[in-house]
Amino acid sequence: MNWEKEYKPLLVIVGVFLAVYYLPVGQVRFNNAVTEALALARWYAREHVLLCLIPAFFIAGAIAVFVRSASVIKYLGAQSRKVVAYSVASVSGSVLAVCSCTVLPLFAGIYRMGAGLGPAVAFLYSGPAINILAIILTARILGLPLGIARAVGAVVFSIVIGLIMHLVFRRDEQAKAEAQAAMPEPEAARPLWQTAVYFATMIAILVFATWARPAEPVGFWQSIYQIKWPLTGIGAAILSLILYRWFTVSRLRLILAGLPVVVLAFWLPDQPLLAFTAGVLGLSVITSTGRGETREWFESTWGFTKQILPLLFYGVLIAGALLGRPGHEGLVPAEWVANMVGGNSLWANLFASVAGAFMYFATLTEVPILQGLIGNGMGQGPALALLLAGPALSLPNMLVIRSVIGSQKTVVFVGLVIIMATISGMVFGTFF
């Protein structure tokens, strides 16, 4: 036997055996960590997979099939005008107002279609970070200075981090630009306005289906929340009409797919998730059994799903085991976090940035979490650092980013977010 080749499998077997042998089963904190990992994964599956990720996968698949690569290269490519590229990337990301995981399929879609690394990263950061509702909620609950600082910091971060990523990996970007210059421009299958309406409809479905309940049950945001499902249904009806008129999906297939949605919506109006699930299944059947563009759309969507979804669940399980859910502890005690982020020292801001980067924040949940931490002595500087690093990053998010752009670029991106969040927190904490 050649032990030079076999020692690695032997070490893995021994390591796994020892880890299982010494598992602290029965200890309260370990049992809580296992429970929190499973509870967070269950919550994630119920609240995010159907409403957030699946629509995002379909949008990402549509980008890969229906968006001309020449258009992506023109506005977001490695040689596009910087002002245009970063403006389009930051605005496009902020319009979606999604969490750090939902933005991933969209990021992967535009990056593979030819977007430059800098603009793609700006889009990746801006989607979860520049959330208008979250910024307003931050200002109202945590104070106007923190809300303004979060808004300004998020916009600046998305552009500066994108530019630095472009400069650090400029050789890769130059090679990419040269390859793009040699690519022929494909013919458009349909007018640009039709493609724009098609994507706007899917984005509207994503935005309204995931519209979160506001902190106060009054005002404009509450009004939108009360009619979120009728608005989602209108978007679904428009998408069906688009599939019929522009993608030649037969009327019979659309009726058969839409009938269960209508029945569930009127029969069980208090359980809209069932109707939404039926709509997702109907769209999946229509696209997977179709021909031409619709079949390609499903295959591209399925490709993103296979790549991204398992990594997200692994990351959610690990994050739940380590940090738990809001109000519940994992392996890391909550008082440790609270004690580490008091004052405005370099360590407090750095710890807040790192902790925020690895925690998973669903949209808007960072505000009540910070409210509790500030009540326990967290400084204003570390609070801003966590706000700038947390919503844009998470452990599940990092695993997927690595699969798209590689380990080296992922490490640089995460490091830039943590460093800039730390510096911003220290500057803000000095004045507030």
C-alpha cells in the first residue's frame, strides 16, 4: 500500500471519528446550537426559498437567455464607461431591495453574461445594502444620524469597493475586455422594450411578494403591505399575458397552469403562499416542457438553482449553529457579542464588522437586532459598522460568491467590506 497517497483519506477518517466520538451531546449549549441550526434552516426554507430565491433564480435564468450579452457588455462590461457602469450597477441593485442571498443568482447571471468584476460587485453590494425601506426604518428607530450615515455609506461602498476590485484584478479584467471585443453582436429576438417590460414584471413580482411588514401599522408602507398579494397577482397575470403574446406559450397550457392558482387564491385567501407555490410550479412545468427559449430559460434557472441553493443551506446551518436566531443563542453566547461592541475602539468596530459579515440578516431584521444591542451598550460606531457589513454579507453569501468568482476575489471583496465598515464606524463613532 502506498501510504503517501493514502494518508490524507486516513487523516480525514480519523478526524471525523474523533469529532463524532467527542461530540458534546447532552450539553445545553451544544443542544441549543443544533436546534438553532435546524430552526434557522426551517425558517429560511419557509420565508425565503419560495418568495425570494425561486423568483430570483427565474430572473437570473432569464438574464442568461433573454438579455443580449452585448447589452451587458456595453453598460457593465470591463471596458464600459465607469460612470455609466457603476451608476447602472448601484441603481439596479438598490431597486430590488433584496437580502444578501436573494441577490446572488442575479449577480451570477450578470457576471456570466459579461459584466465587469467592478460593476458586478457594485451590484452585489448595493442590492442588500441600499434598501430604501431599511434605511428609513433605521433613521426612525435608531436615530436620524445613523440612518443618514447608513445611506451615504452604502452608496459610497458599492462604488468604491467595485472600483478597488477592478483595480486589484485589472489584468483579469483586461483579458476579459479583449475577449469581449472579439465577440460578434448577436441579433435581438425581440424589441428592447418588450424585454424591459418582461423583466420589470418579474422584478415587480419579486418585490411585492417579499414586501415586509413595516414596524408601525400605519402609513404608505403599511398600505402597500396590505395589498402586496393582489399586486403580486396582477404581476403574475401580466407575466402570463407576456408568455402568451411574446413567447408563444399556448393559451391552454397557461389556463391549466393558472387555474390552481386562481382556485387557491379565492378558496384559501388567508394562505397566499399556497397560491404562490402553485404559480411557481405552473411556471416550472410550462418552461420545462416547452421548446426553444422557454426551455432554455428553465434549464438556465435550474443550473443556478443546483449551484447556489445547496451552498446557501449549508451556510445557513453553520450560521445558525454558531450565532443562532434573533433572541436565541447558538454556540457563541449573546453576551460575548454585546461586551465586544461597546465604545468606539478599533477592536469594537472590527469585531462588529466581522460579526456582521458572517451573520445572516433577513431584510429589515438588522434594525431590531441592533436596537437590542444598542440597549445593551453597543456604541454608535460599531452599530454603523455592523449595518454596513451585515446586510450585504453572510456566511451563506460568501460560499456562493466563491463558487462564482473564485476564492481569491471573494477574500478580497469580503476584506474590503470589513475594512471599510470598520473605518466608517470609527469615524462615525468619533462624532456621535
